[in-house]
Amino acid sequence: MRRAFTLIEILVVITIIGTLAAIVTPVYHHVTARARAAACVSHERQLGVALNLYLSDNNMQMPTLAAGRHDRNEDLPVIDNTLNKYLNDPRIFACPADGSGFAARTGTSYYWNVALNGQSVSGLHFLFTVDPTHIPVLADKEGFHLYSNNKVNLLYADGHATQDLTFFTNGP
């Protein structure tokens, strides 16, 4: 004799599956957002390596670049058309969490710190600090990273990248 499932048993199974899906979905989104943020930090580190290659070719002088541009058609020196010679993959210029399409429109998801334009690496300074661990070079154009309170990633002059924005003064 063949036994079939009752309506109650089927409803219980559907409820259990629905509950598990409700628990797993936010966790999945959180994990993928954190992975995109980590990939974005990795991209900034790779841009730091490209910048170091640029510096070694240019007498350790920071490039003179615009912070960014409104679209790719503007003829401005920016990071994606200056550091591209030092990178194999143009996708490095796009943060994986850039849902706004900044990279597609403007060529990159990152802003350049124009206060560093033309400075020698040996005399680098920004807002009363000369410590390269506290001098930001690049930053996300927007707080793309949903599960980190929309913080931006920053690349500092010493090559480390993080979401922790800190300014220290050693001046007046």
C-alpha cells in the first residue's frame, strides 16, 4: 500500500524551506558584499603597485592628474589613462561593488588626491602630515560597500589600502 503526503506535511516542509531561505538570503548578500569590498581593496593595492612603477619611471614625482572626469570623452589626465600602461587588466580601475556605473561612465571608480600632484615622494605632504601611512592617494568615488556603513576604501602613500580614514596632524 502506497502512503501519500498529507496537506499538513507538505505545508510544514514548505514552511521549513521558506524559513531557511529567509535566513540564508541576507547572509548570502552580506558575504557577497564583503567579498566585493575585499576585491575593491585589492584593486586599490594593485593601483598602488602601478603607481610605484609610474614613480620609478618618472624620477619619483607624483603625476599631475585631475581627481576624476565626468565621462570618458573628456581629455583629462586621470588615473585610468595614466596608470593603464602599468596594469594588465583594465578591470582594476572598477570597484566590483560599483553599482552606480562610475567606472563605465568615467573610466574608474576611484578619485585621485589632487593635493599630491607633482610632489616628490621624498617630500610628500598632505594636511600637515608627512607620514605616508596617513596620506591618502586614492579613494572610492562613493560609499559602494553596503555592509560597512557605506565607508569608502582608501589607498595610502605607503601602499596599504583600508576603509579606516584617519588624519593625524603633526603640525600646529
